[in-house]
Amino acid sequence: MTVRVRFAPSPTGMFHVGGARSALQNWIFAKQQGGVFVLRIEDTDAARNRPEWTEGILSALDWIGIARGSYEGPYFQSSYAGEHRAAAQRLYEGGRAYYCDCTREDVQARTGPQQRGYDGFCRDRGLEPGEGRALRFRTPDEGETVVVDLVRGEPTFENKLIEDFVIARGDGSPVFLLANVVDDMSMGITHVIRAEEHLPNTPKQQLLWDALGVKPPIWAHVPVVVNEKRQKLSKRRDKVALEAYRDEGYLADAMRNYLMLLGWAPSGDREIVPWSVIEEEFRLDEVNPSPAFFDEKKLRAFNGDYIRALPMEDFVEACRPWLTGTETIAPPPWQPDEFDPAAFAAVAPLAQTRIAVLSEIVPNVDFLFLADPLIDEAAWAKAMKEGAADLLDAAIVAFEALESWDAESLKATLEAVGAERGLKLGKAQAPVRVAVTGRTVGLPLFESLEVLGRDRTLTRLRAARVRLV
């Protein structure tokens, strides 16, 4: 038997990080088993679907390493509407489903507001198909449904507690439960690896598999992903879009490493490991069923470690989209002809140790490529206190006299200027830093001045001095 797994997202918004984790788990499992990864786009909600959302899914999968052409699909659920209707008809003709004309208000009137579920009112009425009549599955009255789950063991559900659920709406269109089952059957899916939130639907789907005469797949319901308040990650409340992290400057390798740690851990006391190790060691039966905390701070730290581990050539290339702008990344504040690749290469080693996401490269180096620095007014107010004008005057004179314009000489010179005024270097360099870079924090000051050059540095110091008059 060839293992076949599927990832079946709906194109109704940005690509959720929880979905990305499920995709990676399916991908690795299929690869380990010599199987097939199937991508199915569940696009039957026409009112919410957009072509760009589908492209967003494909692009996001590309980014995390599940590249187009390396999997089967994408298939589109809407293309299988005929099979969905045929399956519903088979269930009806075989006595496994019946028509019901009860409205929601009818059901609530009979069961009361405190009781949930349908009471089987139409089970034996023998209604024929008709407008406004939904098709309900005839759930067995006795016995239980056992779900074989690689993560959760064998969850067991009493059939008498499962209502006769709707499988086709009043207009004849099949609901998700049935469409999902029929698609998995049509595509020969052997293992369904998906989020825990789908577990309540699983006994119903397994009953449908049995009723249609096909052996159900092996299930694996991985833990739900939660925020710091232990609430399920929500698109409305939390930062969950994979594309947002990509465009902020998270590395794909860091993201997929982190996502795989949501409910699982590699061997040994380690978390940052090569992807080849994750592919080799990951086991579904080792996944922890407890909710998995998506910690943005930890992800950010992860990403910083990955950035610092990049070879310098790769780091420079990784920064390029933020230095030049792309379709998804806004252009930097300087004009294209103002960017100096050599100057950036000179400060890149300094920047690599200081940024956690690639988008931070812009505020760290913008002073090099702008005619005038972007002054942070709060930083200016903090640095340009009493004595700042005198210090700038002295620094200008001392820097003008330097024979060698290098970081070591610049540091020694400003240190001496500060000492003459009873200031330690940290205090002495604050007005100079703000005058030259516009900020109180950034790359090492003296290396930055060396790359910026004598003329531009002195021009900015003089401009700051004029502003202080």
C-alpha cells in the first residue's frame, strides 16, 4: 500500500501558521514512508474564495520548502461536486440517509434551548427528495465508533450520542463532512493528519466511510496551536499569517524548524537542528497531544540565531529584498541610485549580529544611503542636552584633524574629547551618534563613521550643531 496524505486548506484568507505546521507534518510523513503528498484546495465556499488566496497558499508552501511540482495537485474540491452528489444519493438509496424538512426553529422547539442536536423526528416519515429538504445521515442507534489515531490512541464515541447529521443541504449541495470524505476516497488517502479541532467531526466521517463501504484512513490529530493566553490562534486576534512573517524577514528555515517544535521535539537537549535531522527523527506517535504554544518571542530569537549562522554572502543576499523593495516588501526610504552595495557589504557583518528579522536591516543602515539622516526626535531630545553643542564643536575640530579615518582612531579621538569634559565614552558618543545616524541605538558607531566617510560625517555634525543654535 502506498501511503497517501493530503493537505486540504480553504482559500479564504492568509495562510495560517497552524496550517503550515500541518502541511509540514504531512510532507515529512509522506517522505518517510515513500508516499505521496496531495494538495487539495477546498474551494466550495464560493462567497469567500478568491484566486489570489489560492496563489497565496501555493506561494507559502513554496517558501517553507513544499515546492510546486514536488507534490500531487493542486486539486480543487469544487471539481468533484458530481461525486459528492452521487455519494449522497447512494446513501439515500441504501437506507443510510433520509430527507428531513425540519427547520432550525422546529428542532429547537422540540428539544428546548438547553438540549443540543437533532431528535430524529423525520427518521421514519419516508419523505421524498424535495425543495428545502436536507439529507440526514442515519446514525446507528447502538454501538460505538472507535477512531484509530496515531497521536491520541483510540478515542471512542458512543453512537447514540451522535445526532443524525446533515450531509446535503436543502438545495442538494453536499456539506463539508461528506465532500471531505468523498474526496479522500477518490484520492486514495490512507492517512489524515490534521489539527485537533477536527476530531469532533471524525466519528461522523468514519461512519460515512463505513456506510460507503470503504475502509477509513488512519487518523492523526495534532495539537491545537494556542497563544500566550492559551487561546486557539485566531486570524481576528493574533498574528497568524505565514506571509506576514515572511515579509517581515523571518527565514524559511527558521520558521519551519520552529513550527515543527509545536508539539514535538528532536532527540537530545536541542531545538535548533538541521532540516535533515527533523526529516529523519519526526514521528507522529511522539507528538504531544497537549495544546502547543506559539511563542512569537521565541520564534524571533530562533530567527536571530538562524540569521547569525548565515554565511556572509548569504546574509547579504537575504537582505536584498529589503534594501531594494519587491512586490510584497515596501521600497526602502532611499532612491535606488543612492544604494551603495560596497558600503552595505562593509557594515553587513556588524548588522548581522544585531538584527532578529531581516526587515530591521533598513533602520540600521539607512544613514549610509540617505542624503540626511532620519532624525528620531525623541532620540534627539535625549542626546542633545546641555553640553552637547560644546562636545560637537570639539568633535568636529578633532575629527577634521585626524590623519587616518578609521574606527580605532575615531574612537580614541572622541574618547579624549569626552574625557576633557568629564564624560565617559558612552555619554560622549550619544550626541555624535544622533547627529550622524538620527538614532540613539544602531550599529557600532565608529565602524559606521569609517564607512560613512570623513566628509559626510563632518557635514552631519555641523548640521546638528547649527540646529542647536
